[in-house]
Amino acid sequence: MSESLKDLEWFASNPPELTPYKDKYVAIFHQQIIGWGDTVKEASDMAKGKIKDADPLIAFIEENELLALWCRRTDLPYVRYD
């Protein structure tokens, strides 16, 4: 399984590590939160500051809902809906 899918599955499992980041954007890389902020740019910049070559999953943590905004598409399977 690719790292992108592992990150996405980890995020979707709603682990307790996400709790402090309600109403924030988070950057997830190798099943760890490596950046966060009030904007996608803040979360991404923090992640790049920690791991220069990171290509993290960016997600928004809402009180009752999880929203994945971006992930490394080259690692994800392609699904076509016709």
C-alpha cells in the first residue's frame, strides 16, 4: 500500500491525535501531523519547514466531519465513474 493511501486511511480512522486540531488545517505525512494552521498555506509551510521534501495530505478537521483536501494523486488508484 502506498504512503498516500496509508495517510488517507489513518486520517479517515479519526485518531485521537486529531482532537487538538479542530477547526484547523493539518498536514499529514507518514501517519503523523507535521503541520497545522488556520489556512492551507500555514499548514503546508509548517510541514515544508519540518520536512523539506514532504508532500503531505492536507486536511481540515471540523467538529463533526473530516475533509481531505489534497493528497499525492500519483500514489492513489484511479477510479473512473461513467
